[in-house]
Amino acid sequence: MWVRIAVAGVGDRTGFFFAIADCRTDDLLGMIALHGVNWHDRNGEIFYWLARPFWRSGLTEDALRLLLGFAFRRLRLHRVWASVVETNRPSTALLEKAGFSREVVRRDARRRGRAWLDMYTYGLLGEEFAPQRRRV
């Protein structure tokens, strides 16, 4: 499904999708995207995923910082945002570490089995973005 979204977004410049890959083998490890870009309001949503063996490796953090630099410096966006299910503690920690603030709690917005979970929306303004030096 995300491939369809990517193709549509690239065509109308409302989506920018990037692979997270092993530079030695070109193996796909995950992806990160800025989509739903609203050029009038200069904002867009970030989402990402990473294959489980690479969780907590720092790869998503590096990819997020690169994407934020692209969003704020190259595209000149004013604000980016991301939604995270309440139980995804590593993702909320990642966003907070990158400077995002929790802005919205959408109560019982996601169903997992028989349980209803809240969704958090995090936002970051361009003026709040403080790039850090990438790890090598």
C-alpha cells in the first residue's frame, strides 16, 4: 500500500520517500518518508519503519535527522508532524529526542485486538530543529 502512496506523492510533489539501506550490500532495512505535504501551509507528515533486526541501532535516528534537514532546509517547510501509537515507546522517545513536542492525544484511535489505544501526534517547527552531527 505504501508503494502506491509513494508513487502518487512523488508525482505531485506531496510525498518524498527514502530507503534506509545497508551501504555495503544495498539491502533494504527500512524506509522513511515525508508525505501529505501541504505547500500552502508548508507542513507534512513523517513516517518510518525499520526491520526488527535493526531496531535500536541508531539508523532511524540518523534517517530522521537527515529527513528533517531536507524538510526544513531544502523544502523550506514550517512544520512537520508524526503520529505514534501510545505503546510504541521507542518511537515516542525518538521523536522527543529529535525535538518534537507531543501536541495531541487522539483517544481510542487505534484498535489492536480487543484493546483500544490512544494515538499521539508530535510536531516540530523549523525554528526548533537543531541538527546534530551524524555518527559515522
